[in-house]
Amino acid sequence: MALVKKKRVDHEHILQTQMCKILKEKNIFFFAVPNQAVNGRIHLVKYYEAEGLLRGVADLIIPLKGYITLYVEVKHENKKQTPAQKEFERKLKELGHHYYVVNNIEILLDIIKKHTIL
């Protein structure tokens, strides 16, 4: 009998797609930075690093009125930031930007409310 390989569930992907759906429904402008698309593909990493790819960049970028931009790193439950993500956060905060690690939709909406009117 052949072993059936169990498909890994990407909880962060599910959470991020749920967040994107809510942001779209609320007509909040945002975009994603798909750094995961090149992970493990060294030829792509080198190619895109030459174009400015930066490891550790937040998953979602949400520009708001008044020159406010939110950088959101999506993490599922107890997952931790990578060293590159922590360094990206440090640099942004040093420059006075808003960076958040978010593990549920309610927290994301609370953060947006804090910076604007929903």
C-alpha cells in the first residue's frame, strides 16, 4: 500500500487571503508583497534582488490618507518573525513608520480604525 503524502495547510495564506477579502469589501486600498513566491528558488532570489527585492518585507502594505502607511506582517497563531522581518520592522520604526504583526482580522481592522475612519 502506497503512503499518501498529507498536504500541508498554509494557515498564514488562508489568514492573509481572508484579510485581503475584508479589505476589498471595505474598499481599503492595499497591496501584497509576495516574497514567498521566490523562497527556495535561488536563481529567482538573485534575479529579483538585483531589481530591489528585500527579504523580510511586510506581507501587506496599506496606504491611508494623510501620508500614513501601515506595514502588516501576517503571522498565524504563535509563529515568529524571521530575523529579516525583525530587521525590516526595526528599520521602518526607526524611520517613524507604522509596522504591525497581526494574527487575526479583528486586530487588523482595529489598527486601521486607529489610523483613520472606517
